[in-house]
Amino acid sequence: MNPETTELLARRERVLSPSYRLFYEQPIHAVRAQGCWIEDADGQRYLDAYNNVPVAGHCHPRILAAMAQQGGVLNTHTRYLTELPVLLAERLLATLPEPLGKVVLTNSGSEANDLAIRISRLMTGQRGVIVTDCAYHGTSDLLQGMSPVTGLPLGPDVYAIQMPLVPVGPEQFAALVSGAIERMEADGVMPAALIVDTIFGSDGVIADPAGFLAGGVQAIRKAGGLFIADEVQPGFGRTGAGMWGFTRHGVVPDMVTTGKPMGNGQPVAALIMRDTLATEFSKIQRYFNTFGGSSVSCAAALATLDVIDDEGLIDNAARMGKRLMAGLSPLIAASPLLTDLRGAGLFIGVQTVSGEIAAAIVNALRRGGVLIGAAGRGNAALKIRPPLAISESETGQLLEAFARAVNEVQRSNK
Ligand code: PMP
């Protein structure tokens, strides 16, 4: 390892909480990034197909310029009357179906989800929340109890459904949600909400069949609960089928949360909800968030929306996603280590036979200059999420590196 990297690691261990974890057997000492690429301290470049924050590509010049320009004019909060949060809310709502009419701006997906759960409980007067069994929804105490992937116990009144990795239709998904409702009601708890990541990223990427979610949404509503679409991962065009992951399922959520890609790296996130929920909630509680909706964050989010439109990133996600799937499909058919290919647009999951194999492929790919991650039960699914701006030639490089990494792991596994 580069001596500078070794020294920085030691300094990090001295001062940063050990609860932080670095990725990969050999950590990436990142010093700069541009487009789909991250460069380390040795000048080695990595194709960043893990990171679903920089949708438009790292350090996008137009987004940076918007942030710098706004930072030199005014950077303040929502207690003054300023135009940017209004403009951002207008732009967001224009991408969402009708009953979703009010926006709360936050700094993180966790803050947005925390508020969504709070509102669902206040508005329904009930406590029960349904999540999937490998879900991740955020870092607050409340949300850790709704994020079974962390290995922590479920929080009070939280019930998990076991997400099938084989395709299920709306009826089967409805039956899973109804089963959780029956279990909670048997405990004397009534349902407040079903919250799911609409591409089930941390469950190992479960995209198909499009429409299956609708059964669960009907079931929760019939029982008096609300449906919260956690769009922190699939939102902002990643599925290649419009701005939001829920669209593929033909449902309209009561609340939508978004974050990660929203500012292409600048902390900005949002909860968007039905008008009536916002109105009723505001009669009970005030909400203020010092940095949520601050001017520079709004400028970053607005510029990100502009770049998504002007550079045709949603179409690109659909086209490059298809190319990736087409290139991955024969590799999966040919490898005894890979069992399934799932995904939509540029959110792709490859099921492997075990968490050890997935980790070995992730680390082999890292040595081959491509960054991906692992997720799902036992961390056995590979998670591939390049920037939506990925080019055809970069897609080709990703596929070649993937094939080499799988071969390497296959050989060493014999
Ligand atoms: N929901 C989902 C589906 C996520 O993946 C994450 C972050 N990994 C969050 C919520 C929380 O977002 P944040 O880290 O911005 O608080």
C-alpha cells in the first residue's frame, strides 16, 4: 500500500469512530473523481458502479457551477422567504402524480423517512409498520428498528415480510403484506404504514414483474394504513422508466421519500406527501430543519434535475441498462457461481451462490478497476449502479471487467 495511504489509515483510526467502515479488502484512497471515474492516491482510476449518489456523474461541471454561483449570492434556510425551495418543490411536484402536493426538504433520506413514519402514525392513529426483511431505511434510532439488514432487532410494532427472490405477482405480494397485518393485529397492533424501497435494493434488487407492488399497496390501504415509497435508491431516473421507481408498479404512494442522488452529492433530500396529510400534520406539529432546503442544496438539486432532462439521462439509463443486462445474461448462464439477473435500468442485481462468492467477485472487480457492492440475504447479490451518464464504451469496460473477475473467482474456487 502507498505509504501516504497507510499513514492516512492510521490517522483515521486514531480520530474517527470505529463504527465507520471502509469498503473493500484494500480500501480505496480516493483523491478526485470525474464522470463515472474515481481516482486514487496512486493515480489508479476506478469505474464507479457502486455509488448511486452522483447520478449525473461525479463533479458535474454544471451542477458545481450552480452551487458555486448560489453560494456567492445567498445560502440560507426556509425561515426567510426565498425562491429556490419553492422552485425546487414546484419542479419535484411536476414529476409526481396528482394527489402528491406538498414537499418537506431535508438533508438526508433518514430525515425524510423518519418524518414520513411519524406522520403516518399521527395521521392513522396507529403504530404498526411493515418493512421487508433486508430493508434499510435510515440511521435514526426509529429507522434502525425498521432496517433489518443492519442485524439489529426490529423496533416496537415493526413487522417484516420475507421478500421472495423469485418473481411474485400482485396477489402473492398482497398475501405477504396481509400476513404481516394479521400478525400485528394478533398482537393488538393496527397498521400505520407499509414502507418499501421500490426497487428493493438492499433486499438484493427485486424489480419484476412490474406491478407486483400494487397488491401490497391495496392490502395496506384496506387495513387503514398508508403506503410510503422510499425512493432514496431508485428515484431520480435510475430505473430508466421515469423519475420514480413506483411508476413501474402502477401505484400512487401516500408519501414519497428521496435523497442520495437528489443533489448529485450535495446533501439534499425530501418528503413529498398528499396535500391532506401535510395540512393535517401541520395542525399538530411544526417542522423546521436548519439546513433542509438551504439555498445551495436547492441549487444543486435544481441543476441535477436540469442535467437529467437536458442530457437525457433517464433514456440513457434505460439504454445502457439494457446493454448491461444483455451483456451480463450469457455470463450468468455460463457461470455456476451466478444464479439470477434482476433489475431495471441502471439498478442491476446479480444473484451469486453465497456471500463469500459475492465478496470475492466485488474484491476481484475492485482489483480490475470497477467498483460495485453486495446486498440482499447473506450479502449474496451483487449490486451494480453506475452513474446514469455512463457511456457505451464504459458499459463495455464494465462488462469486460465483470467477466474477468468472475473467471478469476471461478478459477480460484476450483
Ligand atoms: N432509504 C434507503 C433505501 C437507503 O438506501 C438509504 C441510505 N442507504 C436511506 C434510506 C437513508 O438515507 P441517508 O443515508 O441519506 O440518511
